[in-house]
Amino acid sequence: MAILRNILGKIILIVIFSVILFLIVATARGYRFNFKDRTITSTGIISVNSAPEAAKILVNGELKGVTNQNITLPPGNYDVRISKEGFTEWHKNITVRGEVVVSIDAVLFPRNPSLSPLTNLGVSKAMPVGESGRVLVFAQNNDPLKDGIYLLEAQSRRLSPFSPLKLLMLSSLLPPGTNLASTEAEFSADFGQGLFTFVNEDTTKYTYLLSLEGNNTEPLDVTASKAAISAAWNRQKQKNLLKILETFPRPIRNVATDSFRIIAFSPDETKILYQSLRNIELPLSIKPRLIGTNQSPEQRELKTGEVYVYDRKEDRNYQMPLNLERITPPETKDSSLDELTTEEVPLTPEPESTLSAQLEISGFNNLTIADYVQWYPSSQHLVINENSMISIIQYDGTNKQPVYAGPYDPTFFATNPDWKLIVLSNLNPQVNRYGDIYEIGIR
């Protein structure tokens, strides 16, 4: 009898443990008991996070608490809004499915961004150094001791009220009559050197090779060999870009080689910002489709001239709501990449791929759009220069928010690794001939 009671006790413990385990697993998977219908129904979870934190969460207009938290909801469509006083609002329509977790990572931007000066030279021209986070600054104020070309390390702010500027070359080393504001520049693949093309007062062009690592007291005139240096740099850039593109699925890679004009890869190299060169259907690379992914409507029927973002992780493609009519390319831009093709680059053949045979480097240098649309350092947003204001939009084309509408030179803007905007602005034109570089705090 004692043995029987012992066995029965173990069976009861096993049953209790199994029931508890079942309830834990069912709860974790989103199942809840419906007291009204006396049934167990599946639910979904919305994991809501925001930057900054402690923002209000409204679901169908009902306050559900503040970020960051998980919200359990029955299957259905919901209007989700995330807001915080002093910041822009985040909004999206979310479909909740049973046993599926939907993640929301909302970034809210301040309605009144801060503005801090980074230079006090009087800047006639500014130019971003590719995606390095650095900025070239051109000063020409008839001061032989200060006029010249500087490199602004915007992410290296010190205790000084102005960020340190690294002198690259004084303008006194250039022929008389050189207008720095007309300077064109292109950079090596590692952004360690630059080809600077200047225009003399008689409209003669000449090119110097300058190091971006220090002061160039004896600049090298490479006017005669500019084309050869540029071609060598472009070949290396192309190799670097090909390496990134080769990490994408083969179906997408093959279409990209002849149907994309790639504007830029995201900083984390998982997304492509591109313009479609023709009407074509973008093939699926992940089958069956992933669940719990970004729910924004995607667009795989590509139209010529439209701008899209492709996300490699989720195999989803989104059209960007850009007003291309407002985007006007600067009058003087270097287009030396436009004539180089992969035929100049010996690549190891890839089975079942025409990557190296089809890709044109011109697809990576659409200056018309690239100068006005840039990736934000988060890789989740794009920054758009709309000539009269600067906006930020999510990579899926939603939640476009103006972040700066003050005065600035529309021919230049950039971002730095601190997630701040950089603009050239003259806040007192009645006194100052030129403006200066300012940092806009939007995070």
C-alpha cells in the first residue's frame, strides 16, 4: 500500500508539473483564458520600445502605459501611436496575429532641435568626405593666415566651444585668383587622400593630390595623371561595393546588376537604397515568407525612376515617397565614376552568377539623388534634404518627420556618428559674408 501511495504521489506531481509547464508555455506563446466565452484563445504580443524611453503608448486611442513594455492583444488590426511631450509622434497600423510577436522600435525626434556652431572661420563651401563622417571646410576671407582647406572631425568634439579643425592646405599655396568655392573633390576608397580640382581666375582647371591626414605644405600637382589615379581609386571602390553586394541573396544580386542604380548601402550593409532602371518584378529570395516581420506594405513591382529600399534580412522592398521634382542636382559635380565598368576589374567568377559581367559602377554614383538622400547612422532611417527643410523617414517609407526647417545652404548637409545633422548656415548675413558649420542635435 505504501508503494502504491508513493507511485500515486509521483504521478500527481508529474501531472501538476505538466499542467504548470503547459500553462507557462501557453502563456508565453500568447494564449489567454477568455472569461466571457470560457475558452482559451490565442493572442499576439506587441513589443514596444522607443528612444527616448517612457513615451506614451496609445492603442486605438486607449492609453496602454509607457515604453518600454510588451502588450498582449487579441488578433486584429490596431492603430498604435507613441508620443512624448516635446517630441514628434510615431504612428503605424499594426496587425496582431496569434502566437506572433511584433516588435516596434520607435525613434522620436525633438520638436525644437539644438543648434551648436562647429566652426567660426566663415565657410564659403562645405563637402562631406564620403560616408566617413568627416567634412571638408573651405575658408576664403582674404586672410592669408587662415584661408584654406580644413577637415572637420565632427564626432571629435572637445571641451572647446568649437570642434577642432585640421588644416589640410593654406590657399596661399594655390595660384592667385583660385576660387575655393568652385573646388571639386573625389576621394580614395579608404578616404585617406583626395583629388582636389581647382578653377583659376582664367577658368583653367588644375588638380592637386592631398592627404586627408595632415597639413599639405607641398601639394602635388597631378593634373596630367588625374584620370589614371581616379580610375585606380574607382576600381578599388568597385571591389568594395561588389563585396557588399555579394552578401545579398543571389536572386536580388542578379537583378541589381542590371536593374538597380544603387545610391548607397545602409551603414550596417543590410539594406540598399536604389533607383530602379526599368519596370521589373523583384523576385522573392526567402520562401516561405517570414512571420513577425515589418508590416509596412512592400512594393516588388518596380517602376522606372522610382526610389526603393531593399532589406536583406527580411527580403522586403519598400518604395520611398520622395518628391523627385524638388531634387535638383548641383551644377558642378564629379562624374568620373560614370564611365568605369567592371570589365576593368578582374574578379573571381562566381558560379551561376553574372555579377561581375553585368554590374556598372555608374549604378553606385547617382549624384542627382545621393546628394539629397542619405542614410542615417541607425540604418533604420533616411535623411532627406528637401531644399527648405530636412526630414527623416523610416527605411520602409513611413513616419516621415521634419527635424529642421531653419536657415541652411541646401547644397550641403551631412550626419555624424553621434546621430546629429550638420549644415552650413549664415545666421547673420547682414554682418557675415559667409556662414559657418552648425551641428543640429536631433537625438
